[in-house]
Amino acid sequence: MPHSQLPARSSGELPFPDYPRTRPPLTEAHARIYAEQYRINRDGETLADGAAQKLEQWMHRRIAGVSGGPVLEIGAGTLNHLRFESGAEPYDVIEPFTELYNGRAECGRVRAFYDSVQEVPKDIRYRRIISVAVLEHLPDLPADIATSALLLDDGGIFQAGIPSEGGLLWWLGWRFSTGLAYYLRTGLDYGVIMHHEHLSDAREILEVVRYFFDDVKVVRFPTPFHQLSFYAYLEAREPRRERAREYLRRRKRGRSAPGR
């Protein structure tokens, strides 16, 4: 039986019970420089960070290879994906970290800004919902994916680029690029940032996406093998809307129960 056809839980337990996840705290030293170092990393200002950004362009290009809108980008960061898009379609973004995009010229291309996918009006529909190196950061990943499934129009596509977290090449890659650059700048361990930021690995993300979509395609870079890839591109179609609604209903009931 395909993974997406599996029943939620034979016992009736809500799937993905370990979400939402709690973000491990940063040390005082890491927290003090967090915002500025995050911006440096996203803008690729150092040689190592720039090299990482070059590799990430594979994800941007795969996502932009599908046209059509309106578009909703989850976790738009510095709005660095916008340059890969045609600019012809209405473009909304979700990004609570306003320091990353305030004052940037790309803001003029954005129709609406939201802090979370739950803030998007329920009557809006998107042709594409996209994210680049974001899903691994989301504390409540299943709820966000379920909500995204409900915001897609008929024939809509959910597209995501994610790191091959849990694989050997990905581990070596961040250790000797971004991690090394961060250590040379700050004298601090970038592993603390990784544990704080990355709450789901590639296997867990794929499991959640497959649960809420019937048709999921996976392409990896630079090889088709998880252990020997830096990134994966997910393209999901045919959202399982009733499953998404039921998951969100049960989550809401569980949170409102006495003692929760």
C-alpha cells in the first residue's frame, strides 16, 4: 500500500503526536548575534555562505520552473527567491522575521505579508504554494502543511526545496561550509544554531507531505540518493483536503480539551 494510503493510526491516535515541537534554546552568546548572523548567512556575504547560496539556487530554479499564480511563499526570508520568479503573478509571503525583508526593494512585488499560514484568509486560493529551505524550521509542520493543502486551488501545486537532513553529504556540507564560516566569524559552534533551527529532517518532512497529498514527486541534487545529496525538491499535487480538515479539527479539539 502506498504511504499516503496508510490509515492515520489504528488506535485512533492523532498522527504526528510529537508536533508541535519545542525549539531548543540558544546560548546567550548565540542569541546576542543571532539576527545579524542569520542575515549574513541568507545574503551569502562570506565565501562559504556564498557557496552555500550557489548550491541552494538549484532549489530556487526547480521551484521557479513551474509557472502560474497566485503564489504563496512560506518563509520568504530576505525575499531572495523573488528574482527567480517571472513577477507576472500575485505574490504573497509568510515571514514573521520582518527584520529580514524590511526596506528591501523586493517588497514592492509582494501583494500581502503574513506572519503564519494560519493568518491567510480562508477564502483565498493559490495556484502554487512554495518554500525554499523552510519546512525543516517549522515547529508545527503537520498543521502548516494541512493548512497549505486547503489553500491550494483545484490543480494547485505545493513545491518545496529542503535540505537532505539526515544524510551524510548534507552533514559534511554544512559542517565545512556554513558551519566553518560561522565559527571563523564568531568563535561559536554552528551546531547549536542547527539544533535550534532545524526541527524536522528530510524523512519526517516527506512523511508529512505524503500524508496530506496523494501525488508527491521527489528529485534530489546532485545525486538521486538521499545519503549523497545536498537538497531535495518536493512537488505535491492532489491535496487530501478532507484528511487535512479532519487533522486540523482534531488538533483544535485536543488543544481546547481540559488540562491542555
